[in-house]
Amino acid sequence: MSGDAGAVKARAVFQVGYVVPDLEAARDYLETTFGIGPWLTIDKPAIDERRYRGTLTPQAYEAVAFAFVGDLQIELMQPVVGPSAFEEFLNGNPNGGFHRLAMLVDDYDSAVKAMGGQERVKQSGRVNDFRFAFFEAPPLGGMVEIVQLDDDARQMLANFRNANQ
């Protein structure tokens, strides 16, 4: 990383991600214990230009579930077919756990450059003009995700967040 204070201009921390071995059990736990929900569950998200450690991995996927607590989105990920950052995480942490904080940015390319460039990206992908990249963040005990939303994703998230209120 560049080490410059504020090198990445994050507009918000909008998501906390957990990798879990059993998506349904994790989702049910958060719902019954803390009242978090409703959940949007996607068994096989459609992600374009999916890369893991620089290599295209179009066959890899995970099941995901999303819910909001206020303005913070919780994402649960269960690896299904690898290779992926999620599979790698679960191999080292069989019970699952905290995986990453997701930061919203306005300029994806500048943020990736500030984080050390494409060679430091662990996993990335795109859905239309919604782009994301994961970076190791050892001081946090996990990763950070840089996210630039397109208008469609921004509206879908706002609608889903409002439905959770």
C-alpha cells in the first residue's frame, strides 16, 4: 500500500462480510438472535470478469446472502466452487468468520492504484458498471473491498435497505 494518509477516498464503509461454512445456519442465527433480516439470498451470483489472484475464474462461485442493519449491509458468503478468496479463507478458518470491510469509492481505478495496483488484488469482478476488488489488510485481520456502484446497483441497494427498515 502507498502508506499515504487517506490515499483511498472512501465515501462510506457500507458492508461487513463473513465467510461461513453453512449459509443457511449463519443467516438463521443472525435472524433469530438479532432480528437481522429480511435476507436476499443468491445461490449463484452472476459476476463478469471474475478474477482470483489475477486469473480469470468464471466457473467459481459462492452462495451469498445480504441484509441491512441500519445503513450497514451484512454479507454472508459460502464458497461452492473455487478457487476464490472465500474458499481460501474457509480452508484456513473452517468455522468461518470476519472476512472484510467494503468501502464505497467514487473512482475505482484510482482506489485500486492507491492500494498498490492490480498486482495486489486478491479477487475482483464486475456486474455491469458495478466493480469490486479485494485486498489483504493484515492490520485488520481480514481484507478490505473497494466498491464502485453503478446507478442500477445503487438503486437496488437503496430499495433493499429501505425494505429492511
